[in-house]
Amino acid sequence: MAKTSTNLQADPEFARLGRKTSNIDVKISYKIIQLFSEGLYRSPTKAIEELVANAFDAGANRVCVEISPDLVAKDSTIVIIDDGIGMDRKGLREHWLIGVSHKRDTGSSPPKNRKQIGRFGIGKLATYVLAERLTHISKIGHKYYSTSMNYRLIPSGTDGGLVASSPVRLPLRELSEPEARQALQPWTSGDPVFPLFGKSAPEHWTVAILSDLKDMATQLTMGRLKWVLATSMPIRDDFHLFLNGKRVQPEKEKGKRIGSWVIGRDIVVVPRPAPSDELQVTLDQTTPDNSPVHFGLTHPQLGRITGTAELFEDLLTGGKAEHIGRSHGFFVYVRDRLINVDDEYFGINSNRLRHGTFSRFRCEIHIDRLDEELRSSRESVRQTSLLTIAQSILEGIFNVARSKHEAFEETTRPGVQAASRVAATPYSLTRRPLISLVERSLEGKARPRLIALPANLDAAAKEALLKDLERQAGSTEGLVRNIEVVPLAQEQSLARFDVATGTLQINTLHPFVAYFLDEFEDKKRNLPLELLAVSEVLLESRLYEMGLDEEVIQDLLTQRDELLRYLARSTGKRNALMISQDLLEASNNKDALERELAAAFDNMGFETVPLGGPNRPDGLAECSLSGLVNGHLRAYKVSLEAKSKEQVGKKVTAKAVGVSAIARQRNDFECDHAVVVGPDFPTTLGERSALSKEIKDDYLKDGKTITLVRVADMAKLVRLVPAKRISLDRIRSLFQTCTTPEESAKWIDDIANEQLERPPYRQILEAIAAEQKDLRAETVKYSNIQTRLRLKDDLRLTEAELIDLCKALSRMAPEYVFARQRTVEIQTRPEKILDAIRATIHEYPKSEQVHLI
């Protein structure tokens, strides 16, 4: 349907200013431009990239991309400003010759002798997907010129819209300097990167304005645009790029490298499948010998090839910025512009590229001869013999890195050998049970604990996943292609296998890993942990394969996990009194205080793991209770910070506390509260102290708390928790209501002054002993104890009350009482346990002694 004047909008002021001198006839049908631009340019960043490429071809030294903050607003714009050669009447006429470009004409002299990126004369049409109008205002010498294309004016054409019925007439205007200033005022006020007017302005420049934006423009994101511009464009000493006033720097991956190689210098023979006998080392004598382009390989058909390849120790995939762009794979440049923004494989079958290496591999390669095979969008290459040769050379370069990676794993990272050891095991022991469990899970017949599957897969996707697993199981890599040591959650298992990525994750927040993390982070000694993690996943798979009931499997895995936690957290049978004493003695020893603070919270009933190290709290303590209390979740997490002083009697300074760092670490580890324990703190002026004010300001900003507690008061709380039966719900009020050490001390003293009824410890212990005698081959569940207490002693306790009482007993007599999540057991007569508790309480300070028995 033809466009009519009824749906046209008035030209904006910046497109009307100036004196009309003539017209530029642009002959193209609406249907052609719609099919052409929307088919070629499906990314909002591509249109902007095309305009920046035009600026590069025009010899610009500086290009500024200015994006309105609200792209939904009616007056929003996208503007590209450059100091290239500019366009006069002739230049603007040539610019709007569709499908014609004179940039590479024989005998033409490109600005600054740059290799011209543009070739087809259609790049400006990419703007159609973003805006209804494209306006150019350009300066050459002391004259200013303007044209404005309103895409709505393009006729629908004849023959189904393929033939233009009449040309679009663009008014060609000449502006005075005041008119040019007025037209560009919205984008030249403030602090521009370079002025467009005045003595210091360049002699020539061009401003391209996209206005009346379309829906696709609203999909534009600054992170993605910045990455594309930084990666795709030839940013260098003579070409500087700015996005909303900030300099865009070339994307260079950081991280420890296994190796870095220059093509033609370090890689002179490219292994198969590359045609190595056809590649010759060549040197460019016009460039410095320390430049990567000085070296290269030349192929008789493909021409000269230059670039670098890098291999990193850590994965380049994943992370928060993964949706913005990529850091790994092949980056193929033609005439200094990236042509495979989103295809890291450059069309090579991914099965030929080992995942464990490819996810650590980055290759930037320049192959200008591919320019002849580029499609008009410059985002893909025609399938010709040149492309096949290029792909074989890229795969050969990758194989250089692959062999280096395998050698590195063998010599310096033996822990990574766990994956290859699993691949070398019999199929029936590893791959078959794992694939069988995945299949059962996809059919809804199993709910494994240690295997993570992609969510919301349809039938076709499930079938494809299983086929890929079968293929991978038969490869040299096997199913486990990568192993990561990462923080998952304290309540999660020691290991988890991500089926989609083939990654085995080892949970650093599991107590068994956390308590021995120093050992496990040693790359030369971590193989046992990795093999243990693999065996955990395979154990679950094998149990399902044996046909055991799922409830039995999960109970077995729960008990095994519980054993690992007990083994890791064992405090040498120390009771609450002993831990409180050790905490006091650690006040002036940093490492000891960190260790004893974790032990203190563990004894009080938290799931606790030590951490430490850069950008990490000293420990994490988690209350994993289910349900609600006062309308809020009972579960919460606390980050632990130990602040010791070497000299007795000295206070921890506000600077040493480091409120901002504590808040950041608390938030990074998704904790609700932070507790800082030290000998003393400079808060004697209460709310007037700088430290208290910093903590209050942090609360107002994040809504999370920081609580300061003196070591002596924390030791007292450790003693009181079992004696006064203080629940984790109650302890949370300490973190919610107290900031200063004085407030914490009062809260703890109030607990000490409370009077409690004598707890039924004797009856509970006798009930446990009787149940153990009756059920010699089974562990005693809390429900058994409840029933016996109700029938024998007419004592009615909820399960939660009974668990709290049993755990209080275990904290006072840990060598005799083991209170677990669902079961409890004792290892001596009730009277002996009571005697041990009496002796412990007798050693408490007199003000804290209570009659428990």
C-alpha cells in the first residue's frame, strides 16, 4: 500500500533549517528497502555500526555516538558525530546513490590511505530498521550542508513493490553557521568530545541524526552496543570512538594465559586440517618487527593472514556479561572490521573443537581476501572454496592451542585430569548410569539431587539432549568436560553435575570443602577432591540404576552428606564452655579468632563454613529453618568477620573494621546480616561515633544490618545458648536490633538474667536410651521420642521443641549426644550425660549458672 501524506509528520527543525539549493533524487521502492534492510540488519547495533564504519572510511579521527537516555520518548534520537572529510553537495548526492560506491575505485585516494570497509553503497539503509528519518548535517571548510531522508516518503512502487514508481526528492540545503549551530544545539551543548564550531573546531565534520525512532531502537542496550563497537571496529591511535561521551576501548581479555602466539612468528606450521604445505611465512617490512602484523602466513588463494591466538587458564565463558558479548572463540576481521560478531565457531562444526579448550581460547585473525566473498550485510561469508580454506586454517590454529592445553593439564594442572580419568573408565561404571538417570529424569521418573537439567524442555529438545549425551559419552572427552570449584549454597550437596554444559561443580560452601579449601585450591593437590565429587554424582546414578526406591536413595545420600559435614566440622568434642574459652583466648590472634568464631556459630546451631581470603568474609553462618515467624522467613544468613588486635586492651579502629568492605562482602554472598567480632570498638560515644554512623548509613541504603560484638560478649552468648535454650529465631533479633557493642552486650546480659523452668532433660535422655535399647538396629527418630514421652511421662513436646532441647544437650555434652536433623542418639548412660552437663555448668561464671537438671 502506498504511503500517503496523511500519515506524514512535519519535518523537525534541524531538518528544515537552511536554504534549499536543489534536490537529490533517490530512486528506490518502499518494498525493496523494507525487505532489504530488515532482512540484512536484524540487530539494532548493526545500523549504528554501519554509520561508524562510514565515519572510519571518511578518515575520521574521532567519532561520537550519542544515544538518548529514554529511547521510548517521542523526541529521542541516535546521533553519530565524526570529524571525517565531510560531504558537500556532490558528496551528499553520491552518498544517496543506492547500491553504488566509489570508495574503492581504481585511482581513488582514500582518506588517510585507510583500507575502505564499505563496498556496496547500502550501509546507510541499515538505519531504516531503527528510524523513520535519517538526517545528515556536514561541514566542509566554512560551508554547511544538510539533507534529510524521510523513509515514509518512499513509494510502495509497482510490480508488487519491486519497482520504484517515482524518485524520492531529498531537499539539499545550505546553512549559515548560526543555522547550523541552532540545528545541532541539542547535541553540542554541555561538554562535547570535540567542538563543531569556533576556532578549535575541525575544518570538516558530519553529523548523522536518526530520529522518529522505531520499536527496534528500544531494544538497544548500552552494554551490547559498547561491546560490539569495541570488538568490531578498528579502534587504534588514529581512530578514537566515544559512546555518550565516554571513550570506548578495544576489548582485551584479562586473565592468566597458558600461552599466546603470533601467526607467522610463533605459529609457522599450522597442523591439520590446514593446508600447511601451501602456507608460507611472510614479513611486512613496512611495519615494526614488534607489531603482530609484521608477521604472517600467505596462502596462494586466500592471501596474507595475520593475527594472534591466546589460551587462558580460566574459562572465558559464563559470567554476568555473557549476554552482552563473548570473549572466546574466533574473531575474524576483514579490512580491520569484525565479520562474525555472534558466531564464535565461524561456521566450523563445534564437535571438532574440544569444549574444554575452546572455552579458554581466543583467536583474532585478519583475512582481507575474504572481502570478495562477503555478503552485503558484512556479517556472513558465501560458502566458497576460500571460506573452506579459511576454516581449515582456523581449525589448525585451534589445534595448536589444544595440544598446548593438553600438555598444560598434564604438567601444571594435574587436578584437571579427573575429567580424563572418568572418560577412561568402563562405560558401565560411569557413562551408562549417568545417561540412564538423565533419561529417567527427563521422563519425570526420577528427581536426582546431584544432577542439574535444563528447564522447560519440549519433547524434541529432550531427545536432542539425550542424543548429544550419547555422542559425548563416546568421544575422547566423555561426559564430564570441565570441573569448577564454585560457591553454590551451604545447604546444597558437595557436588552437582550440569548436564547441559558437561561441568562438574564442586560446592565451596559445603563444610567438607570449605574447611579444607586451602588444600583443595592447591592446583597440584586437588585431584582427590575432584575424584570424590565425581564419585558422589556417579553414586547417585548407580543407586537409581540398581532400582532402589527413590526415598531410600535420598535418605542414603542425606546420611552420607551429613557424615561429611560432621567429619569436616568436628571440634574435637568441645562443648559450649570450651569453645567460649577458646574464643576468648583467640582475641589477639587473627587466624585463631577466625577459626573460633566459625566454631562458635556452629556450636550455636548455625550451618557454618569458614571462608577468608580477598573479597570474602571470614565465614558464613546460615539458619536454614523453614516456615515463617512474624510474617518473615525464618531462614537467614550472616557473614562473619573477625577483627583481632595483637596488643591486649587495644580497640579495633573504625578503619580496621571497614564498614564498606563488610557491607559489600555481606551483599556479595547474599547475607541478611553481618556480625563483626573483636576485642573492643571505638563506639563509646554511641550514636555519635563515626563507626555507628557508617553502619546506620549502610542500613538506610541496603536495609541490611551490621552488628558489632565484643569477643567477651560473644563467648558469653555461646555459653548461654544451650543453657538458656536460645533459638536461632531469637538470636536473629540480636542482629536486627543491635549495632554497637554496648547494645549487643545489653541484649546478651538480658538473656543471662532471664529465669527459665527446669527443662525435661532427664526424661528426654531416658526416652532416647529406652528407644535405642528397643531399636538396636535402627536410629531413633524424634517422633519415637515424642510418643514415649507422651505415654510414659505425660510430657507433650512439639518436634521443633524436642529438636531444640536435644541440640542444647549436644552442645553441652557433644561427646555423648548427637542431635541430627531427623534422628538423635546417645553414647552412654543418661546419668553420666547429666553429670557431664552439671560439671560444665558449674564452671560457668556464677552469674550465668542455672539449674538445668
